[in-house]
Amino acid sequence: MSNQKPPLARRVAEVAPFHVMELLARAKELEAAGRTIVHMEIGEPDFPTARPICDAGIRAIESGKHFYTPALGIPELRAAIARFYRERYGIEVPASRIVVTSGASGALLLAIGVLIDPGDEVLMADPGYPCNRNFVRMMGGVPAEVPVGAESAYQLLPEMVARCWTPRTKAVMVASPSNPTGTLMPEASLRAIARTARERGGALIVDEIYHGLVYDGEYTTALKHGDELFVINSFSKYFNMTGWRLGWLVVPPAYVREFDKLSQNIYLSAPSVAQHAALAAFEPATLAILEARRVEFKARRDFLVPALRELGFRIPVVPPGAFYIYADCGALTGDSFAFARDLLETAGVAITPGADFGGHGAERHVRFAYTNSIPVLAEGVRRIGEFVAGNR
């Protein structure tokens, strides 16, 4: 009998693990040994889910609303999301175009599954959210990563998209606000990129997962620029519902049936209790809680940016959204992963190395998440300062 293992699919080898997970596992080991770790690596709000949402979830369980739902989501939630677009952005989005998904990750996977064939290219920014390129690879597509820097606020410019578009390009993905940089795409750029995708017969996929967490300037949804866009959002970030695993996707009318079919086959339907709980996410009492938390996130950002700059980190763009600071650590190290590892071991501060977000300038960048209170962030800054001083 052969002891040879079945071969792995090639796509598995092409999917890189999150480097931060190695650091997080080590952080847990250190905590188990009695060390106190300041966590600045996790992209998860420290705030609990708002009480009205939890109460709605409890009521859903008690009333037996824990069975399968339609693959596109319960009609009440799709209608509530449509109202939210009308009330917050002044945009009319028919509930029929809204697909409720199992997290925003489910929305991303559906979008790639519906739009991308093996060999198709998808343009995206480098640095960017790592799952984007991995989902493309899983569907046999090719992530075409375009290097971006501070001069474009780490966003794709319309001329970049036009220049990099090839006969194999099928879609372009943008994020506003973005992970890891927290920057917004200007409305004029978004409009121009949407026009390029339309003229060249491709799709524009817009990640609006961090909408709501914007601190400076005005912004609006990409849906303002046409019905042919694919726009993704989430209940995880602004709505503080990470573990409920709920997101949504707005799709062009002609694509609704295709998303319905694929979601039926991939995960059947989003979590039922989470959908009923999310109905309370749009109530005035809940939104008041979330707005107060947004103000707190802004205060954290405004504390952390100057504090990190004083320590020698270069932050050329103050992030107007999300809860991340993408910092150039080139004056302190030539190896951001080693820097993050040593910072954890020596100072007990966990941050994310740039390698998790792409290859462009990764060795000289790190990401800080301000998903902890200001006193905790202040302690992290103090420890980082001692670490940096000790390595000069």
C-alpha cells in the first residue's frame, strides 16, 4: 500500500498565509507565559456589538428565526439596506439589487466567481487587502497588482488603470477607504475608472467595507456613478458585527440571478440570526452609538499619527478613514517583518508587517491598527519608543 499523500491543488501553493498570523500566534504564546501584549495588529474594532443589535439577535433566536433564509437574504434586511442608501447617501438602490452575504468575504468571493474565468486579469492596488488577490487566484484568475505610493494616496489613478489594462483584463478592484492605508479614492478618479471599465467591457468592483468610518472630508458611495458597478459592504467594521459574519453586495440588475445561483451553491444563505439582528443596525439608537464610536476612532487616529511620527515613522498621508495607519519604517529598519517580530519579542507590541499587503515597498512599511483605547495605544507608543531608542 502506498503512503504517498494525495497532491495538493496548485492554487493552495499560490495562496500566501498572513504573516501577521505567525506574529499573532507568538503573541498568544507570550500572553500565556504571563507577558502583557499591546495589540495594534488586529483589524477588528474593540467595541462590542451595539446592544440594540444583540437584543434583536436574542429576539430572533427566541422566536425561532434560525432556519435557512433565501440565498439573497431576508427581504426585510434587503429593504433596510436600500433605505440606508437613500437616507445616508441620497441614492436610490432597489432592494432587488442587494445580495446579503456571509461576511464581506462571501461578497468578494461571489463577485470574483461570477465575473472571472481562468486566465482573466483583475487590476488592483499594491499595497492592498491580501484576500483580494487570493480570491482571484482561487478562481483561476490573475491578480495584476499595480504599485501605488503616497503620491497617489496609495490609490489607483485613472491613468494607471488605462495604462495597465490589457486584452486579458476583466475587472478592476478598488477600495475606499482602503486596507491597509485608510485612504479614500477621490470621486473624480472613481468616476473616470468606472468609465474606463465600461468602455473596455470590464467590471469595476468597489470595496466600501469601511464606509461610515471616515473622519475628514465628504464622501459618497460609488453607486452614484452608475448601475453597472459591483459594490461591497459589511456589517463588520462600522457596525461592529465581526463575528456575526454578515455583509452585502449591490450588483447590476442583470446579474442578480447569477449571484443567487452561486450563493446557493457556495454557502446556501447568510446566517439567519445575524440577518434578523442586523435589522436593528439601522435604527436611530444604534446609529447614535456607532457615530459616538466613530468620533472615538478619530481621536485615536489623531493621537497616534503624531506620536508615531515623533518616533521616526514616516506617515506622508494622514488616513481619512478606516482604523489603520500605514507607516514607512525605512528610517528604522530595512526589514519590516524582522522589525515587527523583534518589537513583539522585546517590547510586547504586535503590529502587522507590510508583506501581508503586497510586494511594493513591503520591507519598509508596517500597519498599525488603532482598535484599542487611547491609554492602551499610549502604552504601545511608550514601548515602541524604548525599543527604537535601544536599537539606535
